[in-house]
Amino acid sequence: MTIITRLVLAALVAATVIGCGALYTDIRVPRAYRSAAPSDVTATPSDETVVGEACYQSLLFLFAWGDASYATAARNALDGHPNATLYDVKADQRATTYLVGLYSQVCTVLTGKVGRP
């Protein structure tokens, strides 16, 4: 095998293993979240749209911390609305990675409307 063939093969293997950008990744992924429908709450056209986010980070492939759960994102979205219900929810996931994953942050982002039960 020639040196060029080995380099091309190594680049293909690296691209497959990494899966995303080697130096920087910034992606968003849609997710599903079962929530109340407008018919389940007292919905009005003036209901406020809120966004809640929950994230975790990892460093050097050795340490990870945080909470990117749906429950935390929903709790953050309803912050300031103690007796409200989140409905018509859209869930997304955002991932940002630097230097082949040496540092990464993954966030769950919920967007929904605030209604009264």
C-alpha cells in the first residue's frame, strides 16, 4: 500500500469515527416530547410562548456534568409560571463540540405555550 493510499484510508476512518467536524461541531436535532394539546388546557390566542433549555458538558472525554433532561428544560420554560401547563411543545437538541470532542455541550431546548389547566 502506498503512503497516499494509507493517508486517504486513515482520513476516511477518522471521518467515520468522529462523525462530525474534527475541530468544531454545531448541530441541531429535532426530538419528540409528549405534551398537552391546546384542547387539554384553557388555551387562548394570547398565551405566551416560552423557551426552556437544559444542558450538559463534557471535557477531555473524562468528565461530564449537567442535566439535559426534558423535565429540567420544561421546568426552566415554566419558571415564573407556577400554576401553568406547557402545551404545544416542540423539542430540539443542540450540540456544540470543539477539538474532536475534547469539550462539548449538548442542550435540550423546549419551546411551547403556557396555558392554564
